[in-house]
Amino acid sequence: MKAFDVRAYSVSDFNEWYLDGKLDLSPDFQRRSVWSSSAKAFLADTIIRGKPFPKVILMQEYKDGKLLRVVVDGQQRLRAIFDFINDGIKISRAHNKEFAGLTFSQLPEDMQDDFMQYEVGCDVLNSAPLEELLDIFARINRYTVKLNGQEMRNASYSGFFKSAAYEIGYENLDHWLSSGILSKTSINRMAEAELASDLLGCFLVQMQSSKAVETTYKRFEDEEGAIPEVRARLRNAIHAVASVYTNDEIKGSAWSSKHMYFSLVTTLGHLQHEIEGLPETPLCENILDETQKLKSVLNGISADYASYSPQPKRAMAPEHLKPFIRASTLATTDTQARVARSVYILSVLEAHFDD
């Protein structure tokens, strides 16, 4: 038997209840507010854009002659909304360049009205004893799958770096799926955001391991730095790869492995604009215009890797190829391995484009 009703209440309703003391944001079992200003600003922008966010769960009971609504799940979302309404939060440029820096009261009146009329989806419980509420709260959290690294970063950050990386991920989602670099299963666990974040971090800071991306998220949470320029460089590098290979051609090559594709993007990106941590090269980006020759050289690297990467054949690989095979099969996301792969690719390109 269903123990709750599905309803929707406007932001204005919640604000009125809060001001009248008819909304309990802090029952004993709820966590206290831990959201950052950036996370709060992101939720405000979500409402401004009219996009949904997860339901709020309420329990309603009569107390002292008035109907009281207890927040079972969603107090941090509601606190963020109230902070914004009271001009405690400004819209972030990381989320909305058009209205960046504005508080709620500085928005056009029609936007303020739309914000207050935004409807929040709710599951509403009837009055229940504390032990039952604790059971409900435990059940809500029990269905939460243990988060992977990228999912935890998604929950922890809302700033400039995250916004830029996610835009790159969204833009290339179909390309990465069609070329076999990512799978639909991995996309369900935010693999496109992880790949985009990893690439953007290397273009923005230096060639680094995948573990360093957490530091990059932190550093560029509230600081935009060179992100707009670097995001454009990364887009150009991804486009350069797509100009050489169709999705089907990537799918049929060694470059479809995520770490190999990563090295292809960073190496071609290095030809367009130097990436810190990779060696200088006499090559220039003009070689990217020689698409067929470039494809032929890269096909050779792909074929060599496919021939010698299986374990029984690694010992038979030519000496000059062994470091590349090692860096492509062991600790592939470490800085040293990433640099070694790019160094090898550059050396092969230099041998063929030495004129």
C-alpha cells in the first residue's frame, strides 16, 4: 500500500512555509548543510533554466494547531533556494555568463516571477513516528550505488572546470560512443565527463596522471583562469583526430582504446599548441593538413601495437617499440606512461615528416 502522495509545490510555497515557521529543515536524522556556494549557485541556475532536479521528500503533520512539513530528504536543496532568494548567492559565470554576478533581486522581474513559480516535485508522507522516518531515510540512501571517482567529483564540484569539462563531454558523446572509445555502460557512470576532465586537465595544466584531475577540479572551482582558451584548443585537437579518422576507422584500430585515444588527442593537440610536460618537436600543425599521409603513419603505429601488445608477443617487439608497448599496457593513466606514448608517436611522425 502506498504510504505517500506525489505532489508539486512552487518555490513560493516553500518560501512562505519557511518564513511562517511551517517548514522543518533540520529533523534529527537529516545531515546539516554542507553545500558550497558554487553548488548552490548551480541549483539556482538549474531553476532559472527551468530544468528539473531530484524530488524533495516531505512528511506533513499537525503541530500546535498548524500544518508542519518536515523535510525528510532535500534540505540542502531548499536551503540553497532560500539563500538565493535572500541574495546570499550570486549567479556564477561558470554556469550562466548572461546573468553572471547577479543576485536574485537584481534579476529582471519576469525571471524572479518564473523562479518563484518553479514547481518542485515532492513525495509527501503522512505523519509517522521517528523510527519510521529513520527507516524511510535509510531506504533512500540504501538505493544509492557506491560512487566512482567521477561521480564523487560530480557531487562535490560545480565550478568553472566542471562546467567546461562537461560541455566537452556532452559535445563528443556520440563521437566517443560511435568510435568505440566509450561504451553505453560506461556512459551510465559518467565516463564521458571523466575522459573530458582528464583531457582538459592536461591541456590546461600539464601532462599529468588521471589522479591529478581532482586537484585540477579544486584549483579551478572558483577560478576560471585560461579555461576558455584551453577548451577551444582541446576542441581543435579532438577535431584534428576526427579529420584523420572516421568513427568507424577509429573503432577498427588500436586508437579506440581510451588511453590510446587520449594519447592521440594530446599528441596532435601538442602540435597545435605546446602542452606542458611534452617535449619540444620540430613538427608544426601543418602536418595535420596532410590527412592521408598522417593517417598512414598513425595506422602503422596502430598495427604495430596490435601485433605486439598481446602478452606472448611483447618480448618479440622491436627494441624501439618496447617502451611504447609497455606504456600502452601497464599503468596507462600514469604521467610517465602518457608522456612515453606521446614521445613515441612524435618520434614516428618526425621520421616521416622530416622535410
